Amino acid sequence: DGKFHRLPKEFEFLSIDPLGAWILWWFGDARRDYPPYKAISSDDLDTPKKKAT
């Protein structure tokens, strides 16, 4: 689509516990080079299913 996306096309939300979700929300995942989840917009997600999550 020619737009900048903060996440790779293969990005999937992880199934994790509440503490893990809190950490990802505020700090992201440095190992995978993902930004804090609070900075992700629906435009960064490539499918309607991911956008609805």
C-alpha cells in the first residue's frame, strides 16, 4: 500500500497473561523490535481481523 507501518506484515498479537500485556502496552518488545502497543494504530495492522483485536 506504500504507507509506513510500525509493524511487519507477519505481526500477530500474542496470547499472554495480563502482566505480559501491560509490559507490551507500555514498553513493546525490543527482541522483536515492536514499539509499545499503545503506539500502534489500526493503520499499522494489515488485516481487518487484526484491526478488530
